[in-house]
Amino acid sequence: MTVTVIISVEVSDFDEWKTMFNEIEEQRVAAGIHAKPYRKPGDPNAAYVIGTAPSKEAFTAFITSPERMKIQNSGIITSQPTITFLEDG
């Protein structure tokens, strides 16, 4: 079952974070994840990602992958991500 995923995170530089996000597009697509980054108006450090994944397990495997962890550990992300999973009701 496909799930919708919403992630919120604080970043030190949205444009730099978005560049890093875009660099792992191929890995996301290979995992069946389709996602788009957003910024919160008036709060340049608030970043969001909204997308879909084949399952919660597939998303968890991707988000803990070495490619994705490079972004988490780069210093550009300044808070732990808050991840919300939604399914059709």
C-alpha cells in the first residue's frame, strides 16, 4: 500500500539543502519514492518534504541509507526530522 510521507526539518540553508536533496533523486526513484521539497514562507530555515513511498518500510530503508545519511550528517540539517506517515482512509 502506498503511503504519503510528510517530513519537517530545520536547515541552516534551504537552497544548499535543496541542492543536496535533488542530488539523491535517482536513489529516491529507485526506491519507489516520489517527493518534493518545500519551504515555509517567513521561516527560511523550515524545510518540508511531501511525497509518496511504496510502504513505510521502503521509506525507512531509504531514509537510513548511506546516501541519505550523508545529508543528515553534513551539518545542513539542524534538527531531527519529524516524519508523518499517512494512508488513504
